[in-house]
Amino acid sequence: MVIGGGILGLAVARELAGRGDEVILLEKEHRWAAHQTGNNSNVVHAGLYYKPGSHKARMSVAGNRSILAFAREHGVPAEVCGKLVVATQRSERAALHVLAERAQANGVPARLIGPAEAREYEPEVACVEALRVETTGIIDFPAVCETLAQLSAAVGADLRLGTRAVAIRSRAGGGVDIATETRTDSGTASGTLRADVLVNCAGLHADRVAELAGVRPRARIVPFRGEYYELNPEKRHLVRGLIYPVPDPSLPFLGVHLTRMLDGSVHAGPNAVLALRREGYRWRDVSPRDVADVARFPGAWRLARRYAFPVGYDEVWRSLSRKRFARSLARLVPAVGRGDITRHGSGVRAQAVLPDGSLADDFLIDRAPGQVHVLNAPSPAATSALEIARHIADSAEA
């Protein structure tokens, strides 16, 4: 039994079914990739940001190859365009060099270049130095999910949209019973399913599913909303590919960046602000339960004390001010102004926070008899989905 119909849940279902296992996948929404997978920047990461030897590093580098090979094999739109990570001031050069060292340690093709060569790739970019990363790409992740669903069904997986798990109980002799609710146009139907192994890929609700199954999760999900803008059509020529800032090494977020999409549009973002609902894509999306969960969690208060000022303050201000957002973009491409961008949706990141207030930096998977719970699979999880799925399938079958 797999819970969650994002890219990871679908990849796990396809992997297990392909090995001959009998698989049922539950997704509470009526479409695949409804939340994290369907609302991100569609970037295939190369693997340079992550600590050498970590799961993120190994799986991102391998995932870059496997997800692009998957796209080629199944006709999913994708393009390997490379990217620039740019230091816009001399104080950022040291951190840029650390990224270059990480890229080398992780086996990522990347090289440091000067401003003149950077402008050969991006004529409008401003920098004192840049890191050129060759294997970064863009892809249609929702199309990947549709393909994974088709492939899973073709090898016998039972995929159920509009179906949520409402209770989970371990059986004395092994395995689990899952009480479900299925929503259709004619109403709601209840049922109970039995499984030998439960795999929780519920993303924004992963900790709650773990608790339903009687597992006390090591981390809690604190949702962060990332808001995007889009360059107006007449300004798209300012960006040829992908332009990223040097990230703050103490944060899991990569900073506001510019990404040329497969359709030629250019997206800008995301920022990172606390979401007031786990599936809250606007400021007015508020869930009292979700807000209360964050307020009751000591780790959230410790996180706030650590990052509220100036980081949190800056992110909120950038969320509320288009001028402030445009100013962040202008650090990378000075020709971008306030009138050149238009709001373009948002996504919500399921950030796992530990009780001490630290952010779970690597993939986090908890296990119990007959259960595998993926509690933290943020970016580059979409890039690494096929690799993570193999790892999870090995754990589920062990």
C-alpha cells in the first residue's frame, strides 16, 4: 500500500509493481501531482549543493541521469540547458568556491568562470564570478507523473484517485489495515484494505500519516510557501537559461532565481514564507488546525527564534512587495524592473523540522514493522524520484 500520488509515490508504485508486487496506491486528490510535484520550478538538479556522501548528493547525481533517460525513453518534454550560479559581490566568492568544490566531490560537471564568459551564456547577467553547471535541466514533472501512472497501471498497480486513508492499524500477525474514504460525484464510500507493507509518501501530510499508523515521527512538517513571478513576454529575452544566486549555506532554500521554462516563459522565484495551511497557496488560505499544529510544536518556535530576523522578515516583505521581489531579481539581471514581472502562482514545501528547531537537511525515512515513512523528501526529490523509489522498494521488501 502506497499513500501519496506525487512523483515519489508514483515512482515507488511503479518500482514495486515492476518487481511483481501487488500494489495499491491511494491519492486523496482527483489528479496526480496536485501539490508539491505539480507546483515547483520543474528543474532537474545536477547535485552540486549537497554535502558529499549524503543521500541527497548521491541520489541527485544519479537521479539527474535516470530522470532524463526516463524522459527520453517515454517522450516526456525535457531539456539539458545548464545553469549559472552567480556571485554578484566579492563577499560571495568564497561560498561560490565551496559550491565548486562540492560539485567536484559529487562528480558534477561544473567550472568557475569570469564575468565575460558568464555573459556569453547570459548577456544580461551581473556577476563578479560564476559557476557554470552543465547537467542542470528542465522537465515537465506533471507529465512524468502521468507517465509513471500509466506504466504502473500497465504492470498491475491499482491506482485510486480521490481516496484517502483515515485510519491505519497494525495487525498482530503482521501487516496493516487501512480504513479509507473515497469521494466521487455521487458521494463518499468507506472501506478497509489490508496490506503486508505500508509505504507513506504523503508529502505535506507525511507526519500525520505516520501518526495514523502508530509511529511517532522524528520530525514534524512545517509548510513553507514559495511564490513565483513570471517575466512579461517582452522581457523574456533577458534570460536564456537558468540563473541562480549563491545560496545561504545555513538554509535549505536556494534563493530567488530565474528559470526559462520549456514553453519559453521565464519564471522567477520562489521566496519562502510560512504557509498558514499545509496546502495554502495564498496568504488568505488559513487552516486553524495547521496553524495550531505549528504553534504547539516546540521545534517551530526554536526555528523562528533562529531565523525570524532578518531572514524571515526579508522573505515576508518580499512576499508582500513586488518592488522588493524585483530588486532581488535585479541583483542577478539588472535590466529586470518592477513593471517587468507578473505574479504566477506558488507552491508549498513540506519542510521537516526537528524538535531542536533545526531543518532536516537530508532525506529522512522512518521505519516500523511493515511500514516505511518518507518524512523528508524535499528538493531534489523530484529529480531523484526514481533513485529514491528503488531505495524505498528495497526497504519495503527487506
